[in-house]
Amino acid sequence: MPSEQNLSNHAKYDPPFHFFLIPMSVLFIIYSSVHLYRHLDRYSVLLLAVAITGAAALFKFRIYSLKVQDRIIRLEERLRLASLLPENLRSCIDELSTDQLIGLRFVSDAELPTLAKRALDEKLSRKEIKKAIVNWRADDFRV
């Protein structure tokens, strides 16, 4: 069983993406570039174009999934804040940036009202919010 989540271990790698698709994409671009240098023909240009297009598509797909994840986190955290914040702070939920809401997803329920108020007052960044968390709430469902 993994240890408790915290600032130093909360980042997540997707092994097929980070350790297979990215390296293979880089190798394909290198191979295509070498092939173009050695042969300088239409096939080599096409091969390099396909390699670059594939790499660009790969990164766009990753960015799209992360954007969708951020939108879902933003919605979840707004709902969570609406149920956990005291009445006087609920009207301020819309003032929190998406970046702040994403940082607040790791805050325990007990600590959330205090840290949300601090994030609003001090305009804390996602990283500053994560550094301020005392009791982490694990998020094991992210991409």
C-alpha cells in the first residue's frame, strides 16, 4: 500500500505515456532526422513530417485530458467548498482562481475553510497552497 500522500509524493506519472510514448516519439523524430540527413528525399521529408505530427498530436491529447481534469476538479472543489465553508465565505467561492481550486483539492475537510480564506486573502498560488497543507486528502483518481 502506498504511503500517505503529501507535497513530495503527490505528482503522478502515467507509465505508458511518460515512459513509452514520449521516448518512442523522441526516438522516431531522431531516426527520421538522421534518415533525412542521410538520404534527403521525399520519403525522408514525409517520414520526419509524420514523426513531428505524431509527437504534436500526442502532446495535444495529453493537454486536452489535463484540461478536462482541471475543469472537473474546479467543479468538484466548488461543490465541496459550498458544503464546507461557513455562510459568510460561500459568496467568495467564485473569487478563487482555477489554479487555487486545483491546489485546494488536497486539503482535508477540517482544514479547508481556513486555507480557502487564506488563499483568497493572500492570493496564494497552487504551489503555496500545497505547501501550506498540514493534513493531506489523497487524490488517487487523477490522470
